[in-house]
Amino acid sequence: AVRVPTIHGFANLKIPSGTENGKVFRLRGKGIVNPRNHAKGDHHVRMMVEVPVHLNGAQKKKLQELAGALDAGHYPQNVEFYKQADKFYERKGGNAQAEV
């Protein structure tokens, strides 16, 4: 879980593995109070995935080892993107593989 600051203090947010950049989570009852009925609103949290920078050689090697251990099944959006690209090039009469 990650500690998220809200106007009522910190709240814990469990982030599932595979969560993508830009995904919005809702923390029910952790938002501002409605002045009409005094009910607490929801607090929305947008995920921002940060890519590490300034890696040393050992850190880069570890990431390369991980990348080598993964296959296309670990990247469903990437697979879908290339399927769509292949369909596009088929309609255009070209070959996507030859143009890459």
C-alpha cells in the first residue's frame, strides 16, 4: 500500500501490480465536505509511473536481465498496438515488418 495525502490526513491506497500510468483510483469519503449535506466526497488519485534515471552500471544490468526474462505476454498493450499496426499496414498494402 502507498500512503496518499488527502485533506483529512494520509490514507492507504493498495495499488495492484500492472497498474498503468494515468489510471485513476477513487478513495471514497476522503474528499472535501459538501457544504449542503456535510457528506464527505471522494478523493481521486491519478497514478504517475516514474521511470528511474541516473542508474549505475549494476542497476542497468539488473533491468536488462529483467527485460530479457519477460516475453510479449507481459506487455498486453504493446501486443495490441502491433496487432493494430499490422492491420493498418495490411489495408495500406504494405508490410509492417519490412518497414520497421
